[in-house]
Amino acid sequence: MQLPVVNFEICTGGKGSQKLYMTEQHSDVDYVKFVSLFRQLIPKESYAHPGLINKDTLNALCGLASTESDRKLIRYAACHSRGLTQRKSSKEYGVSNFKVVQSAVEESLQEA
């Protein structure tokens, strides 16, 4: 990419769902229209569930964790942030023992 560049923000949903994009600036481009068209290219499911992490991404994050306790925290954060029940956490993220993980994390938080 070469200078000059253009930065623009696309908001796909509620608060915290903004994404910043950068592209080379071209004099023959109307960036107001460009942003409007660019937003139409974003999948509609990202509007329905902004910030939603999918199962593959969760597994990839857990794969980067160095310890089992870190993996538990990552799984807990993903399920807890969405308010998932035991059944839904198992169905959507493959976390079969969410209640056990939830209890362990909450107990650790109280000890800390």
C-alpha cells in the first residue's frame, strides 16, 4: 500500500462492533459511495450477532493457550459473555462441562 491512504469505519451493529479499514486513496473514487457499497458487502449475520465468536475461532484461541486453566477461562468467557446455558454452550461451542468450568472460574474469582 502506498501513501496517501483513506481510513473509514464500518459499524456492523451495536456499541463495540466498529471496524476500521484502510485503503490507498484514489482521486477518482467517491469514498462516501464506496463506504455505502462496502457496508452492503458485509454478511448480514454479522449485523444480527455483532462480536459473535464461532466454534472454530474459539477452538483456535484455545489452541493458542499454554495451559488447561487458560483454555477453561477462554471457554468460560465466550459462553458467559453470551449468557449461554449448559445445553447451548454444548451445542454452539462444544463445551460439554460449562457448569463445572463456570463453578471453577467463579470460585477462583472469589478466592482472588
